[in-house]
Amino acid sequence: MAAVSIFWFRRDLRLEDNAGLYHALRSGYPVLPVFIFDTNILDELEDKKDKRLQFIHDTLENLQQELASLGSTIHILHGRPEDCFKQLLNTYTVKAVYTNNDYEPYAHHRDRVIAALLYENGASLRHYKDQVIFEKDEILKDDGTPYTVFTPYSRRWKEKLNAFYLKPYPVKKYKANFLQQTPKRIPSLKSLGFEQVEADVARPKLDKEIARHYDKTRDFPALHGTTRLSIHLRFGTISIRKLAADAKELNPILLNELIWREFYQMILFHYPQVVNTSFKAQYDKIKWRNNEKEFEAWCNGQTGYPIVDAGMRELNETGYMHNRVRMITASFLTKHLLIDWRWGEAHFAKKLLDYDLAANNGGWQWAAGSGCDAAPYFRIFNPYLQTEKFDKDLTYIRKWVPELDEFSYPQPIVQHEAARERCLRVYKEALNG
């Protein structure tokens, strides 16, 4: 059996500037690229026309073409990771498996299982930092504890940043070290139990004009004023080092958004309980109304609040929602309707193309007031004022709510002032009780 190093692709679907891949290619053994369609994850997906899977599949096709040009191939497996690795261990003499860190609770469990399996077979699992600039314990307070407030975290993050952390990994120098094999066919989505859909896998590239004006345009959903790179960050089709270097040069507000992303990854790593419970424990005492009819109206964009409905319809149709509108819709669900943030988080998790556990959880807990460094609970977004500030001409709203002026458009599901007062009362009872 051929002796190999394996590189296990996960949230890093690119060849260039890939930390774990760089180290694998320098291991002294030919590198076998592997990707696993993990049934532990796929079995949880209800929508068999999942655009995220299509994005991954199309990206793997592109990766395959790149590897074929180097005389190599990517091995695509489908099943539980431990079963897939048993299969690989029966086929190759595996010296080590190289991969990049994933900070989610399921990933920790999965990696422990694989590390133990490899150890039993005389191999090791080697992890590298790739999807963030700073991870785990790299940004801590002076007393060695994690930050739970963004501003001092971001200040320390920026103080620590230097050219070393932005330096790309020169993978190209070692491209001859891929295992030379005939390209293998990538399994169809149908064979994985899913259907083919349209998905945009445009090559990830930062529009520098948008980046330069990001601080002035990012809050207006009718404008093409954001980078639209979140899906590429999520699946690692773009290098965080390249993006952070560009943001540092072009716009400090854009760099700040990348730091928020890392802040939430750090919180998830240190406080994994946030997946199911409020970061601030007392917020789990809130008596949510959890009205199912109102939740359904929110999900379908039928609340009678145009900015909320536009956002939900955009999400349902495209898998994307503008960030300002994400905050408005999340605030509306948790504050106006008093529906548990976990319900909204789960809906976004099903629908968002760029779904990322850390950012989604962090954003929802921020909106509900229950998270670290969250908006105070008494700060309740007024959808009408938000519309006046960020979509004054109703351009975005009319795109997604064309029946706005017709009798068929629903009356507001709740009156703003009454909902605001109810929210303040319920939150106060929970937090002062």
C-alpha cells in the first residue's frame, strides 16, 4: 500500500494560501486530498434542494479541475467520518492526516473520534489555524481570561496584528507533492440524496471600490454596498489572510466586521454552552410568548411591517439577507413578538447560504439582549425609523413586497408601541425577579 499524508478539506475549499494543505505538502509523503460528505450533518438537512450543498458540490468540481491539472485528484467520500477513514486506512498506509481547525462543538467531537482512530493505526491528526487570523487563546485579557466585550477584544486584536499573521502560505511551491492519480468522478448530488439547484459559485474576489466605501454604503439594503463574501468565508473559498490584509489597507470598518466574526468564533470556542443557552443565564428566565401563528407570519414575510417582510422574503428566495435587515428582523421576532431567539436562529440556520454557527448564534443573542456585549434589552429597533434611515425611498422594500400599497398586504401583526411596552415589562420581570 502506498504511504501517504492525507489533507482533509472542510471549511477551506481552496488550494491557494491554505495552512493545513501547505504543511501536508511539506510532510515528505505524497498528499491525498480528501473531502467527506458527512452524513451526521447531511441527515439533519430537511431541504433536499439545499443551495449550500450545491455551492460545495460546484466548488469541489472546480477544485477537481485544479488538481487534475497537477496530475492529482480529490477523493470524495460519503458517510460518517470514522467509517470513511477506516476505508482510507484499509487502502493506504496513512502517515498523518492534516486539516484546519474548526471551532464548533460537533467538530471537536468528530475530531477526537478521528484522532483516536488514527492513533490506533499508527497515524496522527494534525490541526492548523486557517479560517481566522487569531484563534482560541491568542487574544486574552491580561489576567488570561477570554474577552466577552467586543471593543477591548478588537483593540487587542489590532495591537497584535502584524505582517506575520497576514503572510500567505506558499502552497504553489510544493504543488508537485500531490499524490499522482487519475481524476476520480465526483458523486452526484442525487447519489447523496439531494437535488440539483442553481447556485452562484463566482470566483471569490473583493471589490475594492465597494470596500473603500463600505462604511458609507453597508447599512443600505437597496445598494450593492457590501462585499457579499460571507459565503466564501464560511466555506473557505477565500483566504482570511488576503481579505484581512485588503480590509486593513482599504477600510477600518470592513476590518472591524472581520474582527466581529473572530470574536464570535472565540466566544463559541470558550463558551460552547451558548449553542443552547443564553450567554447571560438570567435571560433564560424570560417568559417567551412563542406564538406559532405569529412565528409563521414572520417566517413567510407577512407581518405587516414592510422592512421585516422584505428581509424574510429575500432570505426565503435567495438564501441571503442584508446584515442591517438581519438585525431588524431578529429584533422584531425577539422583542416585538417575544419569540425565543432560538426559534429565529434555527430558521436562519436552515435558510442562510452563509450560515455559520458562531456568527448566527452571536447575532441572534445580540439582538435578543442575551449575548455577550449585546445591545441593552431596552434598545428595541423601531422598524419604521429603521426604514426611514436606511430605505427611505422604499426601493428595497418594493422589490420584495410589490403588493405594499394593495389591500392584500396584511395589517401590522402587532402595534409597535404596545409591543415595545410589553417587551420591556416581560424582560424586566425576568431580569429583576
